[in-house]
Amino acid sequence: MAIKKADIVISSDAIFTGLANKPTSGAIAILDNKIISVGSKTEIEPFIGSKTKVFNYGNQLIMPGFHDFHLHIMFSALSIDSVNLFEARSAQEVATKVLEFSKGCSEGEWIIGMQWDAGYWHDEEEPHYKILDSVIPDRPVVLFHAEGHYVWVNSKAMNLAGITEGICDPDFGRYERDKDGLLTGILYEQAQQIVLKKALRLTSFKKESIFKKFLGLLSQYGITSVNDLYAPLDDFIQDYDLYEKLDKQGQLTTRFHVTPELDGDLEKAQILRNKYQSKKFQFSGLKQFIDGTVTGHTAYFLEPYSDQLDICGHPAFDREVLIDRVVKADKLGFRIRFHAIGDAAIRLALDAFEEAIRKNGKRDSRHTVEHIEVIAPDDIERFSKLGVIVSMQPDHMAASSREVYSSIIGPEREKSVFLTKSFLKSGAHLALGTDFPVSISLNPMRQIYTAVTRVDSSGNPKSSWHPEQKLTLAEALKAYTLGSAYGCFREYELGTIEEGKLADIVVLDRNLFDIPVNEILKTKVELTITDGEIVYKNKETSLPKVSS
């Protein structure tokens, strides 16, 4: 039987297939959208025909495409056209950056900013709507905190949203007030919704424009698959119809796995599950929030906060409601993903999954807990026992100021922060992602670097959180590829470089296994292949074309 000739053959002395812990020399043959053979360079030669494109990458690393297991697509796309405020070091500097950005915005358009974090400010001036009013009094401004769970707005935004001094707090979240009981312009959790409903009225043209820009960014970073997780602002900007349209037009250059809200409407969820089933765009489960964030004091803990002894936080929904929704969804075969940051929230998520097993019987559900920042040690083993996936974003440990974070949770709880290695040792499945745009960067290299170094917010390589929790490079790469594929029930076709799998492959500009760890952050993508098609190549370097 004649050997089929490949469309593309790529080779290197460093191919990380994901099946071993070290790269090996070899080549990969691709035909249409699949890998048809993996072997030594000599073994792959028969697959080379007159029309085969052949690329040799020396000792540069070839590996499976990155699979970001947790991000927010339309929020991410929106962030590209917003002002990034992470580098601001005072409230006044934020205001200055916002004013400068506003000069390029259309009249009547909301001014949107991302990533401010008072934990890094050099002075003690608190964010307040009056600070924004002093520079932009006549146009609405909404600025997302770095953790994405609260916003800072000016008085124009509050007026348009109907926020007055007499407004009552929602069930989960609050309108922050000063010592005199007056509004400050900081809105937590559900309190954001009244403003976002006004601010995020994007036209179809705007959505498609920013979405296509984001697709390009994904390919540039070698991200061939993503999981788009529900967030409250999805109520206003989510657009699955746009995804579907571009999928049918062949314009999706990344695979999308969507997880809409677990809201109790399982009839709607079944419609979505049946509707979106293509290889590039598919329904992947349901997601909900159990708690908020540590710095916003909305994370749910078993014991009171160390800096506010009268609160523990509380769940976003009543315990009984949450568990009932999980049991009913699980019975219909849905997989559930819970945002849970505090130890009480994580325990509640596990309790809900355990109750689903008790009532429905055990199955390969691959339910998942997201973030898992502070966990009670007794709950670590429950993940593998219950078959629950650990979804983490390494850079979160380097995002918030460690000094601020630690003062909020206290020294005892700090011993149980971001325990990635402990989860792996327990036998749990680990999947990595970014949580972009809540994280600073979409770049997987940043996540890999933090996973293997545990460097904290200081950026000092000598300052790490629990160095015994460092992942090996192979463990981190596997969690960012095969771990995520497993989390989507797609390990049989994604996540490793093997014959018969879909051709989602990335080539880096250096071999990660052969460089000092600090160079991981400097690493760039040379080539991204999704579904057998070259969707990105680094314009700064020439494509190493051997023959065609």
C-alpha cells in the first residue's frame, strides 16, 4: 500500500510529544487536519512528496498547541481596546492614564479600563469617583480591578446607571461606602451589573472587530484551544452566534469550548449542548461562582478574615440551591465548573459534587474547581477521590501584592496557598490556563514560568511561595496541553503529538528544556498550526523552508 504524502512535515532535535518528560529528535507528518505519523527524521522521509512543505527547526522546541483552560473570550477581546492600568502606582496616575486614553475614544463612548490594583500604589489615597470626576466629569468611566470582581466608576457612570445614595446592596456584593456612609464609586460583585448593563452595549460590528483581533493574539501565543468560562458580564457581551458564524465561515483559528452559566435552566443548557458540537466550537459544560476574591473580601472562608474579624465572606448562592442545581445537572450528564477561591467555597464545591455522586451514582463527570487559592489541607485528597479536576492559573500567585494578600488571609492560611504540586501528588488531574483578562498576560510562557518558579508579586526569583510546590517543566507543559484536553473529554484527539490526533502544534523560538529558567519569559512562538493549517508565523524570523 502506497504511503500517503504529507501536506506538511516539521522536524527538530527537540520534539516534546507530551508522552514523555523530555523532548526527542524527530519529525511529524501532517495531512489535512491530522498527524499521520511521528518518528525519526529518517522514518518520516517517505511521507515527503513533491508538494510537501518541509520545515526543519534545528533545536527549537516543537510541542502540542497550548490549551488555555480558563479565560473569558469577549471580556478578553474588550480588553484589547481598553486602557491597561496595571503599571499605575497611584489613584492620580490612574486618572491621568484614563484621561489620556479618553482622547482617542469616540464621543458618547464609555471609557473602559482594566487591571488597576491599589495594592501596588505608592501612596494611601483610596480610589474614589471624585478622583475620576476631577479629570473626566462629563463622560462615563468604568475601570475593572485586576481581579475582575469589582469596578471603579465616576459619578457620570453612576448617574446613567441610576445609582443613588439610597440604593441597597445586592445579595452578593456591595456598593462601597465611606465612613460617613456615602458612595465611593467602588462596586463589588453583583453591584457591578447595573453599570455594566449600560457600559457594555456593543454593536455587532464592534464585537466582531475586537473578537477577530483577539483570535490573532491567541495564535501569536501558540494557543490552539481555549475554554471560555461564564462571567457575569457575559450577560451583556457574550455572543455565541458570532462564534458559530465564524466557525461556519472557517475563520476560527482556535478551538473554542464554551461553558455558559449554571443557572438552573437545564432546558436551555440542553439546547446549547445539542447546538454547538463542531470540532472548532463546542459546548463543554456549565459554570458558576461560589465566592469572589481575597482582596475584595468576597472569598468564602471557614474562619474570619485576618484583617476583618467580623466576616468570613459568604457563598454567592444558598448552599441548598447550589447543591440542588449540581445534582440535577449531573443527572443529565452535564459537567460543572465552580469558581472557588476560599477554603469554605472549595469545600462547598466538593460537597456538591459528592452529593451528586451519592444521588446519581459515580460517573466520569470531570467536574472542575477553578482557582483553588486557599484550601483546607483535609480537602486536597478529595479531588482525586471524587474525580474532580484541578483548574489553576499560576500567575494569580504573582498578581496581587503578596504583602496585602497575606495580611488578609493570615499566616496560618498562607501555608495552603496555590498547592499545585500537592494536587498532582494526590493523583488529581491538573489543567492550567490564564483567566485572561483577569491575569496580566495571555502569554502561556508567563504561566509556565510562574508554575516552575513560584515567584511571587515581587518578581524577585529568590522570593517564591512554597518552593516545594514548584512543578517540573514537563508537568507544567502537560497540564497546559493534555491536562486541558482531558478536562474537555478530548484527550483522544488533542493534547499530545501522536499519530491520528488533530494537528494542533506550536514551534517555539528556543528549547525550553535547554535554557536557564529566566529565559522562559523571553520565549516567543515561531509557528502555530491549528487543525493542520499554519495560522501564525513569526514575521521577525524567516520560515526555515527546506523544500516544497
